[in-house]
Amino acid sequence: MTDVTTLNNRFGIQDHLSFTTDANGMVYAQIKNRLAEAHIAVQGAHLLTWAPTGQVPVIWLSEAAKFAPGKSVRGGVPICWPWFGPHPSQTSFPAHGYARTVPWEVIASAATKEGATRISLRLIVSEATRAQWPHATPVELHLTIGNALECELITRNQGQTAVTVGDALHTYFAISDIRNVEVLGLDGLEYLDKVGPSTLRKQQGAVRFASETDRIYLESVDDCIIADPGLKRRIRIQKRGSRSSVVWNPWIEKANKMGDLGDAGYLKMVCVESTNAAADVVNIAPGGEHRLWVRYSVEQ
Ligand code: BG6
């Protein structure tokens, strides 16, 4: 792992970006520019927080989140890659792939002329990752942190055969109260309801929450909006390179079993994930690439 001094020398930018470490040896990028503030764990390329200047945070991070090598963090923007959900055949492989729990490296940083900060990270391939994914598919995350947040996950196939990838930006959004928010943009779509036996249903109107919700919306390509009257804001989710969206809230019982969601944490978060999930996996030909891109912004 590159030490923090080296990272600061190579990628630090005054009035934009610096690196710190904690007692567990986890390394973080701290971004503060005139447009926004954000924190990123280098492990997992995991964006933990993002708040445009003058706003309450848009991304939710559990007060009980654990930060340790090899562990996933509850909240932020976990990266699911190179599969989404359970592995299609290997039950011992981790749910949502391994990208969120392995070391990544910083490969670039920049300040934009608009005042935003860019940082790019690449997953470090190791014997352990090769054991689960023996394909030559470097993956990078490019983040732009300003008054909007842009995340682009790029998978390149440098091998000789096609590969099938599932992925997601599994974003936890901060909300006033799950019982009072609505998710718009999914009306009329079919979804796989994963609560209980998997069932295909059709969305009518806005998505509202009154119990555990775990759904894969199919053919979801339009913007989603989280309408939050309590915080008097709407979060707009734009995306490309994704034809499915997952909407998830564990509700109280599952949250209590998870142990890292915090007291009543489930009330304060909703995941609206831009995914390539279920049948919406991506085939990448040799020499080809796949880009999963999202842009989050706040409207008042
Ligand atoms: C969602 C899945 O994407 O992630 C849920 O649809 C899952 O089924 C949730 O429970 C959280 O997953 P994890 O592995 O971070 O606990």
C-alpha cells in the first residue's frame, strides 16, 4: 500500500484533495473544494460521503459502519463488481463481487476549471482476486466531486475471450424518513421482487416504503428521483450503461440483524442503485469496454 506522504506528494491538490490514514491502516482521500466536501476510502474505491456546500449530506453513511481491511462499509457508494448479488455458480464467493473489499490504488487527480475535484482509482489485481475472476479486465473508477457527483466505473476486456460482467453503484442516499419519501422514474416498469420468493411484478406510480423493499427494476434507463419533502429536496439520479435499477431498504428486522446499520438507521437511508443486474449483465468483447456512469444532483 502506498503511504500517505507519497500519495499527498503525487496526488494531493491544495484546496482540493489530501490523504489521511487511520489506526487500522485504512487510507482515505479527503476532498474539500468550494463546491462540495467528500471522503473516499481507497480500499474498495468507496466514496463514503458527499455534501454539496451548504447542503446536508446527500450520501448516507451508517453511524455503525466498520472500517477495516477486507471488510465492506455500510453506506456510501459501494462498488458491486464483477457480479451483482450472489455469484451465479460459486456459493462461497462474496455477494456483489469482491471489488468493494480489496485494495485499489489512486492513479490520477485533477482540479477542474469549474472548481470540482477529480480522482481516479484502479482495482489492484492479486492472486486472491484472480482466484475468483481469472480474466484480464482492469477496472477503474473516476469520480468528479462538485455540486453534482459523477461516478464512472470502466471495465476493459484485455483478454482473448468475451466476459460477462454484472456491476452496480450501490448508492445509499440520505433521506429525512423512509416513510415519507418517494422514488420516481420507475412507474410502469416490471420488477423482480426479492422479498420472499422472487416474483415478477409491475410498478404503478411512485415507489413508497412501508416494509422491507428489495427490487430489481427491469429496463430502467430513465432518471430516478428521490422526492424528500422532509428535507425539501429532490435527488436526481442520471445514468448511462445500465438497464436496471435496484431499490432497497432492509426495514427494521433485517436492519437489526445486520448489525452495522445503526439505531433506526433504516429510516434515514434508501438505496437506489444503478445496476447491471439479473438478466441485465454486460458482455464485453475482447478489446471492448463497458462504462457505468451516474450523476447525482440536488434540486430544491
Ligand atoms: C442490495 C440487494 O443490492 O444489497 C439486497 O438487492 C442486499 O438483497 C443489499 O441485501 C445489501 O447487500 P450487502 O451485501 O451489502 O449486505
